[in-house]
Amino acid sequence: MIRQLIGLTLIGVGLAACDQARVDVSTSEAGPHVVAATDIEAGRYLVMTSGCNDCHTPGYAPSGGKVPESEWLKGSGMGFMGPWGTTYPHNLRRTVAGMTEDAWVEMLSTREDSAPMPWPSVRAMAEPDKRALYRYIKSLPLAGEPAPTALPPGQTPTTPYENMMPVMPTGG
């Protein structure tokens, strides 16, 4: 138990050093979760550090994160094609605009489809973090278009896409 508390304290110190706003990790009955001055600041921090922008913000990863916050989480027409078909990063601003906070938490707690989205990691987030994400995204102005509809396996997309099909080495 002491090791866990020391570890959480060190994580909290590291998290606080990473952002202008004070961010800590708290342990409560909800488990470890991010705590900031406001839920919106906590949600912003989670978006910045959890990889949300890597897929849901066009150009974020290739630019090394140099995309203005005003462009974050608008989704993308760049598909990810794999054995599951082709999926597209949703416009999260539109997603939260069309659902309640409780519905968002339920979705993040139970959803399993849409690879390569890291649903096991998202499901493992503490409920306060899921709510902070919702509140941050909800604070952004509604902007951007809906993502294209996912395609089933075997159907070739008409949009740009990254091929994530496994390739087995030949020869030996």
C-alpha cells in the first residue's frame, strides 16, 4: 500500500510538472484519477497525454503536436484499414454534442469495437477521468464534419487510409 501511495505521489508530481495548470493524481473510491483546478483542465490534460489527438485531430501526430487547440478533436477522413474493415476517428465534438455525460461514460465503459481505438485502455480509465474528458470536449465549440462511416472488411475505401493489414514475412 505504501509503495502504491509513493508511486501515485511521484506520478502526481510528474503530471503537475507537465502542464501549466496544476494536475495531480488522486486516489479515492473511484481509484486513481487526474485532479486539476477544474474538470475541464483535467479533461484537457487527459486529451493531451492519452493520445486522443493522435487520431482524432488531423495533422497532430505528424506535426509533433503543433496543431492549435481550436482544431483539436474534429475527427478525420483518414481511415484505418485492417482485418476489421476501415474505421475513421470520430469528430468527438459532435459525438459529445449528441449525448449526455452519463451516456458518454457508459460508452467509454462498455464499447469494444472500432479498432484501432484502444478500448481496453479507455474502459480502464476511472469514471472521474471519463467525465472530465466529456466536460472538456463539451467546452469546445461545435465544429468540423462527421467522420465517414466505417466500412466492412473487404471493401476498399474511397478516402485516404492507412493500411494496417498484417503482413507475414516470406521465405526463411
